[in-house]
Amino acid sequence: MKRFFRWLMVPVAAYAERFLLLYANSQAMTSAFKRDILKGFHNLGGTDNPARSVNTSDAYKLALYLATASRGAGDTVYNTTGELAATGNYVAGGEAVTLGTPPALDSTTAHVTPSASVTWTDLTSSGAFDAALLYNDSHATKYAVSVHTFASQSITAADFTLTMPTNDGTTGLIRIA
């Protein structure tokens, strides 16, 4: 029996590396976003920001990426590399995100979550996808904020919704502890 398990594990281990390379998207707050918030590049909501001359929230979007893309903490800006093709009711650049609730603080964790889920209506994907990039659409640079991953999807003429988590210090979409 011991021999059988050893034989079984060798092929699994040999292919595990190849399998993981197929799904290279990784969930993370981008490193650039961490720096950019300290520079004041983002207004994630609220009108009480004395550091900015215009006290309105920036506009944010979520773009969908193929399972074979390489999105993660190293992203600095939105780009189309690995994004779903602009076909089947998907528009390059993704969908707008509603940030109706300003950032809040629970104990020592700051958090903000879009106030509404994001839906792509009658979507037909150009391939399997498993990640969404949240980015700041107000700036010409399109600063990346965070990458969110989920189970791989391949959709034909159906609605696809990203349901937002509860806006708190434990489950909020963006949390800084």
C-alpha cells in the first residue's frame, strides 16, 4: 500500500507546477495602491478630504481577466493584457463600481466596500475567467487598486454578478489593518 501512494504522489507532484501556472491570477491589494494612497492619489468616497481641492469620490471600475492572465500585487495600472475580449456584451475596461459609503474604521482596520454588486448583463465570455481588477478610472493613469479572484467561469449569454461582501473591518472588499 505504501508503494501505491508513493507512485500516486510522484505524478501529482510532477504536474502540480504546470497546473498552477495555468491559473496565475492572485488575489491582492496592489503594492502600488499602498504607495498611492499615501501620496493621496485616491479618493474612495466621502467629501471630508481636506488634502484634495475637489472633494468628490474618484470613479472606479472592475475589469474581468482570463484565468490565464497574470494579475496580482505587482499590477500598477489597468491594462488590457489578459482582459476578456470586448465581445458578447463585455466592454473593455469593465463596469463602473458604486462607492456610496465612505471609508470607515472598525477598531484598527480601515475598510471600504462598493455599495452595490456589479453585474454584466447577458455576458458571453471570450474564455474562462477568474479575476477582477479594481482600478481608479478618474485618472488618466488608471491606477490599479486590487485584484480579486474567484472560481473560474465561462459564460454564454447569462448575467454575471460580483456580489460585494459586508462593509466592515473583517470582510470589507478593501481593508487596511
